[in-house]
Amino acid sequence: MSLNAQWTERDLRAVWHPCTQMKDHERLPMVPIRRGRGVWLEDFDGKRYLDAVSSWWVNVLGHANPEINARVKAQLDELEHVILSGFTHRPVIELSERLAELAPPGLGHCFYADSGSAAIEIALKMSFHYWRNCGRPEKRRFLTITNGYHGETLGALSVSDVGLYTDTYRALLLDVIKVPAPDCVGLPREQWETHAETMFAPMEAALAEHADELAAVILEPLIQCAGGMRMYPPGYLRRLREACDRHGVQLIFDEIAVGFGRTGTLFAAEQAGVGPDYLCLSKALTGGYLPLSVVMTTDQVFDAFYDDYERMRAFLHSHSYTGNPLACAAALATLALFERDQVIETNRAKSAAMARASAPLRDHPQVGDVRQTGMVVAIEMVADKATMTPYPWQERRGLKVFQHALSRGALLRPLGSVIYWMPPYVISEEEIAWLGELTAECIEVAT
Ligand code: PLP
């Protein structure tokens, strides 16, 4: 029995995997990974896979990055963890200062947690609580756009709109207002801004109608990732910031997936030239090393909670591993590398290489749309190109892509029929070109 087979057998007896129908593994391989180097993962039998999805969008600077490894190891010898209530430590202080320098202006207060979903829960609770502390408890609802995804905990699911994850739990979820998303699937780039302008009308109407009961609007800036890599332009965010201010509603940007360079700028919000009241970050924050998330917010929010204890206005939310020093050290190393290696600038050439490698896929009869924002390319397979008719989800075309890519040595994990590339930024232009050829092959096999 191969080493892969031995580990897989043990795994399937003991591990229940996320986002997985375990019965699929009666016929699908489980891939036991022994080690990672740069963009490559290697299994126990020595086969290598290009990690084209950055291991769920977290790994931006490569696996086993020497600088991040060194910083985490050094931190390990100093302090592995300490309670963050009443106590603090150097990495969390330095990280908070650095994030405040890098984020859109005015977000000077960092509240930490350990997953993206937890950051969303915090932003929702904080906004709800902010209005209570301001004497406006009736402002307790949330507004979002369709097709969003913000995580799997109940609050995060409530403001999400991907039926695959939300439908089963509907009875447990908050009553959230949703308006049609401005996504530009199938539209040429030059029409994106006009489309988004038109699509702002329902958002404006919902804000006007519900302002008195709304705490905040929440959305993913520029790319709705788990909803199918649906993209829209910055103008929508500019209008949204202005309208939220006009209607007295707070704004939450979920940059958990798009933060740290994915859209071509360090934060997607930069492209709109606006900042939110709450900025949620996680995933690439630690270079994909360790679980850490943060909600960054303003003086105005912080001050609404700052009072004598007896007045019971404090934000008493907590998680055991809040602001873990090892994770903060990984984040500091990651941010130092962004600066040293000029990652945002270097990515421009890689983003252009991704555009070149994906362009030929547009001509395939079963490809309805190829879209790109920064370091994300999405290729949408369709049953009928003229009408953009999707494949029935039961046909699991994406799974066929996944299987073929795996056999050829790549980790591609489509969202339904949407294949996407979201590789670590250390990918080379040759590897990007290969990914283009491999994707063409996968589409042939799957359609
Ligand atoms: N928000 C967005 C935009 C995400 O893409 C995700 C995860 O994919 C989350 C929140 C939830 O993050 P986590 O999986 O760390 O809970």
C-alpha cells in the first residue's frame, strides 16, 4: 500500500472534512500533503500540485516561506500565547500600529479574533451595539447585496446569500435585507461602471426606506468570492459610502478574501478612495500561516463604547486565542515582505501574465465569461454560451475540473462551474502560462 493510501485510509476513518460530502471519497482521492514549498504542495508519494487557489485564498507568499518561518520560530521561543484581556504583548501592539498605517485612514483601533467568520460576527455585533450605545436601539438590522459570502457562523451566514450554505439553516438566521448585487458577469470591462451605477438604484432605495432600522451595510468590496468570483467596479463603493453617510448607516467592508493585494491594491477599498466604519481582515493577513482575524474601526465607534464599567457599554466579546502572538508574528513578517519585495508592484506583471494566459479560454464554446480583477481570474463554464445558461449543478462540472487538474498536478477547486485562479503571489510567469494550458485541458474534459 502506498504512503498516500495509508494516510488516506487513516484520515477517512477519523477526520470529518469541511465543505465536503464525505461519501464522495468512496471514489474521489483524498490527497495527504506532506509538505509545501512556494506555490507547490507535495503528497506522501512525492507527487506535486501547484496550489492555484492559495489553499482557500490564504497563502500569498508561498508555503514554507523562509522569512515567515524564521519569525514564527523566533516568536515561539519568546511567547506562544497569552490572554489578551488585562495583558498584551509586543507582536499584537506592533501589528496593530502597522495595520493602522496601511489601512484606509481613520481605522485606528484593532479588535482581534481567530477566523474570518468570527471577525464578521464582531463587526455585526459591534455595529448593533454601537447604535444601542448611541441611544438608537431600533437601528438593529443589516443590509447586503445578493450572492455575498461572509462565513459559516450564524451571523455571518445571515448576511450571506449563497444558497448552498444558507438554505438549510434559514430558520436560524437573522432577517437581513438584500438588494441585487452589481456584479458584471458577462459584461465587457468598459461597461462595468455604467452597469454598477444603474445597479446602485436598489441600494439607494433600500437605504432610504430602511435607514431608521439599519445598523450597517455589509459587503465584499470588488469581488464576491465564494458567490462565484463575481466582480464589480469601485464606483459602487464610492456611491455606497456617500449614501451610507447621508442616511446615517454604518458600512462594513469584508476584505477577508480580497485584502492584502488580491485586487491589485493592498486593500480593495483603496481603489474607491473610501474607507468603511469596520474593515474585516483575515486569511492572507498571516501569509496563510496561522488563524488570525481583525476588525479595524474608527475613533467614533471606539468612543461610543468607552465609558465607566458600571454603565455597561463595553464590548465584552472574546475568543480564547484572540491576538495570538505566533499569528501576529506571522502577520508582521508577511507585511514586512510586502514592503521589502514590493509585492503590489511586482504583482502587476503577474496579473498581466494571468490576463494573457486566460485570454484564449474566452473562445471556448463552453466558456461564457472570463473576468479578472488583479490577482484573481474567473472562467465561467456554461451549457449555452449565447444565453449564458449555466450547467445544472447536479452535473458537477467543477468536480471534473478538480479531478483532472489533480491528475495533472494542480489544485484547482472551482466554485460550481466557475474555475478560478487565485495563486500565491510567488507564482512565476511560466507557472501561470502552464496553468492556462492546463485549464484549457480541464475545460475540454469537463464539458
Ligand atoms: N468573508 C469572506 C469574504 C470569505 O471569503 C470568507 C471565507 O472564505 C469568510 C468571510 C469566512 O472566513 P473563515 O473561513 O476564516 O471563517
